[in-house]
Amino acid sequence: MNLIFDVDDTLYDMTQPFQRAYQKLWKDKYEVDVAALFRVSREYSNAIFDKVVNKEISVDESGVYRMKMAMKDFGYNISEEEALMFQLNYRHFQSDIVLSKTMKQLLDYCVANEIRLGVLTNGVSEHQHKKINGLGLQRWMKEEEMFVSDDIGFSKPDVRAFQRIEKAMNLNKEDTWYVGDSIEHDICGAKGAGWHTIWLDRRGNQLKESDPKPEIIVPTEEELFSLITQLVEKRRD
């Protein structure tokens, strides 16, 4: 069995650094539901992701845009300077991201049960490798089996991104599961490549009628862990 993970909001909860940046800068300044603000900011971020990939704008410029637009949706017109300060603090706190106890236990379980692990994440190479290193994923996965879209030349949901990993790792797609948080990028791309799909939906999102349907939906890391153990036990039967 092969288990390939997305990174952001899959292996770790992206609200960790976001919450810390908000608490440091804006907790006494703006009255906003931070969880809702995060969700809206991700929508704006996803909308301009291709511009970041194509080097039309920088990661920080993307961060400024998403925060200005997200805060505007909540009735606040923040300045470029405020948005940039939030982005810089958010990026700083990303260097302190950690795997949860449950996720560490899940990865330990996978290694103990000879599940092959890997990563496929969208983003700028330096930025994503910094997160990978910060999470210490080398403890469970080979360096050469953690892939960033900027390095391989294709971004999810492009099926070629998944095919590139499939070839590099010599994977049997019938025995390969992809775990991700994004229907558009993760589930759509993995299904197109013929992989099995698990949607880790931390935010309680609703599937649209037009969305590709993941094989399995789990709302928490704990349920993801339980699912993987069930899949392993099923293979033994």
C-alpha cells in the first residue's frame, strides 16, 4: 500500500500559524471569526495560485492580496502595510509548524506496517521544502520521495504531476491512496490519475454537485488514522 500526502492543511493544520499571526497583530484591533477569516483567505489564495506558480507574483504579494480581500469581506479595509505585516508574521510562524501527536502516531504506524509514504505538494520550492524540513518528515519518508510542484514542473490538479510521482516511485496506482484537503487540486488530480482518494476535510466544507467525489471523506486526523488501520487490516484478511 502506498500513501501519498498533501502538506498544507493535510499533514499539519494551517490554522496554527494563521491563528498566531492574528493573535499577535489583530486580536485587540478587529472583531473577526478567525476560523472563518482563514477559510475566506484560502479561497482568495487558491484563486491566484497559478500566478504564484508562474512567478507573476511572489508568495508575499499573494499573501497581501488574500488578506486585504478577506478582511474586506468582513467589513475592514486594511492597508497594504497591515496586510504585508500579517503575511510576514504568518510566514514566520510557519517555520514553527509541528505535526500533531495523532499525525506522528499515524506515520509511525504506516512505517511499522510497511506502508510506503510520500508527499506531493503545490507551491514554490524553497517555501514548501522549508515546511517539509520544519515538520521533520524525513523521519518517515525518503527525501527523494517528497515532491514539490515547482521542482517537477506540474501543479495539482494536473494529472501529469501525479504521473510524475507514480513513475519516480514506481507506484501501482491500484494500491496508491492520496490524502489531501482540496477537492479542486488534490481529489480532482488524484482521481484523474487513477489513484484512490481520501479527502481530509478539517473545515466542514460542503461538496458541490459539480465536485469530483472522493472515495472516502474524513473530518479529523483521528478518523484518518482509524481509516488507515482499517485499510491495513482489510489487506491482511
